[in-house]
Amino acid sequence: MSALPNKQPGPDEDGLGFAVDINRKHPVGDQIYEALKQAIITVRLLPGTSISENRICRHFGVSRTPVRSAVVRLSEDGLIDVYPQQGSFVSPIRLAEVRDSHFIRKHLELALLREAAARWTSAKSAEARAIVETQRQAMLGDDKDRFFEQDERFHYAFAGFAEREGVWPTILQVRARLARFVRLFGTPSRLPLVLEEHLAVLDALDDGRTNEAADRLERHLDMIFTMLAQLPDEYGPYVTE
């Protein structure tokens, strides 16, 4: 277990900085879990932020039971650290987990790409290119949430192209650990390069150059190591080995 984080909650003491409508017809605990998970992954809740069950109960207007269940699940996901008698906090970004998650993601996605290449068609290319164009429109509209949603959709498409959608939940689990890092430390100048890298993969597949497509994808995914090497010192409080 890492040391208790020093960062304290921000000025928004009564709210969590985001709003979610709870549908009482569906399991409340699941909705709170997903809402908090997305807030953590998209860094609306920064590493080190205090997670007060009482505050969450007030925010969502629910009892403690579903909130406690959500916190336990997020702790199991490695997104929240629970310290007995001290409280719960959004976990720091653990660089060892980032590296391990990247290893899993890269090898699975490269395998999916190679299987998709064996089934590649102009229709699949058009579908993937339409996603990239949606990403471009999101970037031009300064809609980062939509940009990253479409980024996930682009990579998920290859699970479908390879007819291995069952692999995606495993990739999605490790992507959650990587997404916080990318969201927090990525720069706007990186976004157009992401589009170029996606299109380079598709160009290689369209030309039947599977090995080049795999190489392009690997370089695209490995850009996270460039971000690691360029991590500014001021972000130190958010990360740990």
C-alpha cells in the first residue's frame, strides 16, 4: 500500500464537480460505480481527491449501502485507496501499473490487428475511417470527451473486425489505468498526431501491408513512453512508482 496522499479535496466541498441522474429503476450501486469510475478515468476527480461516502450520499441523494459497494469495487479496480480510520482517496497513477497495462493492451491489440488484416475489406476500412473523421470533428470542436470516446471506438473496431469482441473487456480493463495518464498528461498538440497515426494504420491495411500496419500500431501505442519521459516535475504529486 502506498503512503497516504497529501493532496486534499479542492474547493468544491459540497459537490463532486459532475452531475449524474440516478435512475431508480436500475441498480443504484452500479450507477454510482460507473459515475465515479468515469469521473476518475477522465480526471474530473484527480489523484489524491478525498472520497467521502457521506459527501457522495448527499451528492446522489442515496443511502450509504450502494455508495459503500461502489467504493469497494473501485478499490478492487485500483482506482481508489482505502485507509482504515483515515478515509478513501482517488489512487495515484502508479507507473508500474501503467507499464504493465500497456504491455497487455499492446500485445492483445496487435494480435487483433493481425487477425483483422486477414479479413480486411473496403467496408471495414470505410467504417474505421468514419470513426477517425468523427474524432477529427470532436477535436475541431474542442470536445475532448468525444475525442477520447471515438478513440476507444476506433480500437474496439478491430476486435469486431477480428471477430473477437470477447477480448475487448480485458483490453478495456487495462485501458482504464492508461486513460487517466493520457487524460492528465496529454497535450492538445498530441491530438492531431493521433489521427495521423490511426490513418497510417488504415493506409497500410488497405495496401495489404500487415507487418507495416502492426508496426504503425505498435509505435502509436508506444507513444505513452514518450509522455512518461517528458512528465513535468509539477505532476509528481499525482504519480508514484
